[in-house]
Amino acid sequence: MSILWEKSETWRWLVRRTRDSKPFFLAFATICGVVPGVIGYGVMQLTNSRNPQLEAQLRQNARPESLMMGKVNQERLAEYLGELQRKEDTNDRYVAALRGETLTRTPYQRIQPIPKQNPEADSQLKKADKA
């Protein structure tokens, strides 16, 4: 920034104005936030295509892995939303996620509670790690 301060009169003017005038600072900050947002929104609207024919063509040309992952994600979402509708307890899912586990199961089958770990086995593992 020191190079800008030393070489650019415009930069020095901008710094002085934002430092000395709160309304100018707020206007400048708003412009710096709103203008890129408006440009980004415009670009997204221009590049977003809701053409059913294009979507069908893209789905036909999709790779098998993409189709499989889409199907799996759709099934998982349906299962999760079903659990929420039935007001089932889903805390076990979060406990497993905190442990780094991925839970897989057949649809509509609840996960059994995670068993308590054996303290003796934990101490043996720690000893083995230290050795």
C-alpha cells in the first residue's frame, strides 16, 4: 500500500476523504459492496439457462458416476426428510459424523446406538501408539 500512497494522488485523495468524512466512507463502502453484487447477479441471470431441452441433453450425456451420485444424494435427502417428518431422533447421525464415520443403511432402518468404548482397549491403543 505504501507504493500506492507514494505514487498515486488519487489513492491519497480517496484515503483522506474516507478518513475525514463518515458519509463519504459509508457511500464508498456501499458502492464497493453493491456494485460487484449487482454485476454478479446480472452475470448469473444471463448465464442461467432454464431451457428444458438443454437440461435433457446434459442429463443424457452425464457420466455414470454423476448419475449414481445424484441418485444416492436424492435417496439420502428423501430418507432424512422422512425422518424429520416422522420426528425421529437423528442425533446418532451427528455423533457418528463427529467421529468421522459415514453411516450407511437401508432406507427406513434406524441406526443402532453407538456402543460405548471399552476404556481398557483405549488405554492399550494409547500405549501401542506411544511405543
